[in-house]
Amino acid sequence: MLIAAILVVLDVLYRYTFYPADLENNCTLMQRSMLPMEEGDDIVYLGESSNHAVADDEADKRFISDMLQDLLPDHRVGNLDKDACHAGVYYDILRNIPKDSPVRTAVVTVNMRSFTAEWIYSDLEVPLRKEQVMMKKAPVLYKRMLLAFKGYTHWSEEERAKKVRHALRHQSFTPPEGVEWGTAAEWDCAVAERLMAQGMSDDTISLATHYVKCFASEVDASNPRIRDLDRIVRLCERRGWRLVFHILPDNEEQMTELVGPQLVELVRRNGTFVEERYRGMGVTVVNNQGIVADADFRDRDYPTEHYRQAGRQAIATAIANAID
């Protein structure tokens, strides 16, 4: 009992002394969770870099969330984005929004690239896991101890690369018609060999094989991102919030040109799985796959969901139409 009492006192002392500074230095996500309360937002938009990535030569540099705000003038739309975020992080942000906030609707970005090993074992994941420690509903002193002793998922670059290679060898799918391979690793090698034989540049081959690594998988209920989305559904039900999932469009034209229409078919199949699963749970699902043309994707050397103005506007319009 004495030890327990000492720990309680230390926890209280830490909470009112060093904890605010530790939180500020180690967890920008917690600060984002407080914004809806501070700014009176009734709609919160959760996304990653797709929301705020713009092209340097654009006159209109509004984010997707800014465009959504302009389309919904009777609401106040809050922007809770952060680079490399995914459904697991969105859950932590949402559950830390104060219960007496004015939030009534949560718009959650669903990035299909985040369901595969390239993202799950990304080098950007470790810093996010560190932040998630501070987002836990737990005594603050315990969270600080977890940080000090690295009590969160972390790996070296060598370990990370090994995990990605292993996952790609086991990242299986039901092959679309015309595809002879059943894993991402096999398809990746086949695409590389074909493009090398055609005399394509190293940059083109790298881009094409990254499309395979990022999208050649079969999303099902066992995927960790699906489990995270399920948790978000349950959380919003408890809070009484309306939940909107919007599936980001990927560059299907470039994907078809470099890899083939079969990969697009697989990506669409996974999008349909997400759409049907969550509509069945009462979630508003906006499937934006295919609505952005190749010319409206900003990046040309890696598969990203970074759009030029017309692409961001199309996404915002689709979401606004679903909400209004």
C-alpha cells in the first residue's frame, strides 16, 4: 500500500511538473486532439499528407479540408492531419478529443496503400508509435517510463527491411485474370524483368515495382488497418458521432501503363471490400477511387496520394455531397 501511495504521489507530481513539457516535445498528436474543443469544430477531418500536399506552381493551395469547409459554410471543419498517419493513429486522435467537444461528425481518410507492408513497416512508423504511447489512457508516469525504456514497437533499418521482404513474400491475393503470380514478391520480379527487357530506365522500373509492393495484396478482416477502422466505428458509436470514411483515389492511369489493368482491378476489389464492410455497419463511405486523372497527381516518381488542385477539389466535393 505504501508503494502504491508513493507511485500515486509521484504520478501527480509528474503530471503538474515535467509532463506538459514531455507531452509537447514527444506528442504533437495530443495537441491536435484538443483543437476541435478550442476552435469549436463540429466536423473533424483526419488525414495524412494527402490533405496538405500541394504543388509549388498552383495558385490555389487550399487543403482538402479547406475546400470541404468552403463547401459546408454552415459547419466548422477542423483539420487534424499529420504525415504518414493511418487508421491506428486516427483512432488515438479521436478518442482523446474531449467528450464535451462540439464534434458531431468525423471524416476519416482511408488510404489503400496503408494496408500493405510497405507502409505498415515504414521508417515513419516508429516515431508515430512513440507518439501513440503518450496518447494512451494510462497514468502519465507509466507512459513516461514506456518512453524511457522504448516500450513501443521499434526496429532498426535492417530489421525493418527484413520485415518488409518477408511480408512481400507472403503478401498474397487471388490473382486477377491474366496474372500468373499469387504474391507481391513474384509479381514485383516479373514486372521488373519485363520492363528491363523493354529497355526502360531504372527510375521507371522502380516506380512500377513500387506500385506492386504498395498494392498487390488481398485486404480482409485480419488486416491490422481493418481492425483499426473497426475500433473507430465502435468509438464513434459510443460518442454518438456520425462517421464518414473516404477512400482516396490512386493513380490508376499510371498504374495501368506501368503494371497493367490487373493491379487496378485488385486495388478496386480491396476498395469495394472496405466500402461494403463499413456501409453494412452504418458508416457513410465515400469511395473516390478513379475520380482523379493522372495529370492531377503531383508526384511522378513514387506512388503517393498527393493531388493538384483539381484532384483535391474533386475529393472535397464528393465528401461534401455525402455529408450535406
